[in-house]
Amino acid sequence: MTSFKLKGKATEISRESLRAMLHATKAVLEYHNKTPPSPVITVELVPPEKRLKKFSGPTIVGNANRSHSRIRLLSNMPFDNMFTVVIHEMIHIYFDWDKNEKEALTCTLTNRLKDSIFEIYETLVDDTYSRSAFIAHCKLSYRPKNGDYYKDEQWKGGYDIHPELKKKYKNKKNDKR
């Protein structure tokens, strides 16, 4: 399982928002059987005043080093730019393309995946703290008082909330939804 090591601080977006961007991109790429060279990707947020020391050109706002599984991002990018650059640099980490075509391929894939990644991003970033509380308090607050048992509440939601999901990608032979 791929994890992220964040260094530095973004000034225009929250840490939760950046983590959601990274995990949403990871979800899409790994769903399609792409893997990074290392299980830990380091993401370094670089302040603008250190830009020229860390980046190779005046217009560069991010870079990726695939062999070290490291991404560097300019820390003061607004949301839209940060979202695009995160996807772009994550693609560089996950794909090992020829250097004569990697930017064109990465830009095309960034554009085509952005909408799908944004949907996952929204799900992750919405109610972050509610989910954190559910997970943190599960063992402490939700323990059964009279022994272990299955709860019917687990069956609520899901397809009941989104009936259109029953039809999408249904396996006609085995799926009895």
C-alpha cells in the first residue's frame, strides 16, 4: 500500500485537501494497476523564496523524481493549480515513459483523469473529521455490551441511497442486485 510523507506546508490549501488530492490520484492510478517504484512517496512543499534552488526553471511549480519517489511542489499555489500539478507529478511517479515524450503524455493523461480524480477528491475531503472521529472512537465507543453480534445497520445506505449503482457494471450472469 502506497503512503505519503509530507514535508513543509502549503499556504493556500489545507493539509487535508492536499492529502485528499494525493490519495484520490493514487486511487485512480492504482485501480488501473499502476504502481510507484517505492511504497512511500515523499511530497515536499517548497516555499517561493527557495524556488530557484529546488526547481530547474522560472515557470516550474512542481517536479517529480521517480527514482527517489519524491515530488516537490511550490507551496503557495492556489487550489486549481495545486490540484493539476499534484495529478501531473503523481503521473510522473507512477509511469516510466521515455524522456522525449513524457511531458506530452503526462499532460494528456492529467487532463483526461482530472474529472474522475476530482470526484474521489470531493468524497475524501468532505466530512474528513467526521470519518476520523468514527474510526478513532470505534473501539472505545461502539463496543457491544452483551457480546459480539452482527448489526443490521451495516446494510443501510449504499445501494438504497444510490439505486442507479445497481445497474452500472452489473454482471448479468452472477449478480442478483
